[in-house]
Amino acid sequence: AQSVSQHNHHVILSEAASLELGCNYSYGGTVNLFWYVQYPGQHLQLLLKYFSGDPLVKGIKGFEAEFIKSKFSFNLRKPSVQWSDTAEYFCAVNAYTGRRALTFGSGTRLQVQP
Amino acid sequence: DAGVIQSPRHEVTEMGQEVTLRCKPISGHNSLFWYRQTMMRGLELLIYFNNNVPIDDSGMPEDRFSAKMPNASFSTLKIQPSEPRDSAVYFCASSPGTGDSPLHFGNGTRLTVT
């Protein structure tokens, strides 16, 4: 069964600091990978996705993620965070198995201090 | 496009009562998903439908939970009888397909069972 691990549960950064959130998945075959963001009191919104091709994926609001197949990782990065990036970030995977639904990681709560 | 619409936004009920959560997916989307979000367990997939047919309900915690999708524009998640441990935010999401299509989430229903 597919699973997703997010190692950082709570990250606190100052504005302008660089961000990297870890995500590892457990499935050896073809996968689709996603990062979603949930701002306080809101629903989840798609940040970026990887299906195939260039392993470096750029999303909205300056976020990017790199798919490293050999490490089963899909880490999220942003060179300079803003206070408005304060939110919870979820990595999700869909493996090409019979179960065609996303499996989410436990989430990482990011707090950006002004 | 109005997005995925869930109702009610908040529900407070007493243990033992029946609770019905409602979802209207985005028009034209043929996959619908129910997720539950708690602090302890994160985002869990409860059930998903494709073309109104339940495909995977392995995430439904107990027989107290049931979900229906009588047509392409409406789904319900029912809990009967409700228990305090059912307290969570329940999200409905839809997508144009399965697997490689991003999910569009509703604003969620915050359920509190006392």
C-alpha cells in the first residue's frame, strides 16, 4: 500500500528564510505527486504537481519541488518565505495501483514570523 | 465555477444523534472523495466514488458511517449514531478523473459531537 511520510511536523521560520519540507513516499512504481496547502480556516488548495518529465516542478507563489526517484522523495522548497506562507502543507501521492485516490502525509505546519 | 460546496459548515450534535453531511461536486467532475481531518490522524480517505459508484470504501471507519451518491451532483456522508470520537473536519473533494487529476476541495464541515 502506498504511504507518505512528512518528517517535519512543525517548522518556524523568519521572513526571508529559505524553506525545505521533506516528503517521502513508499511505492516502487509509477506515481503522481502533489503538494497541497491549507491556509488557516480554509480548504486545501493545490500548490504543484508532478506527473512526468522534468523532475523539478514549479508551482504557485514561488514554490517548487524536486522529484528524486532514487530517494522516493518529493521535497518542497521556497527560497524566501513570507508571513503569508504561514499554513499547513500536505504532500500527497497517487500510485498507479487499483486504488486511484490520493494518500496524504500527516502535514507540516509552517509558521513564518515577521 | 462555484467550486465544491459542502454543508453545513459547522455541526454540533449530541452523542447518539444522526449526522448528515452534504456535498455538491464541481459540475463535470466524475470522481468524488470524502476525507476526514483530525489532529491525531491527519487527512484520511473515507470513501471515493467514480461516476456515482463507490469504488473504495475501505477507509470508512465503522458501520456507523455510510455514504451515498444518488446522482452526479450530490453526495451525502451519514453517521448514525454519532460518537465524540467522530469529531473532525470532513472534506469533500472532486476531480475530473481519477489518479492523475488534482483534487478540488470544499471548505469542509467541522463536526463536533458532545
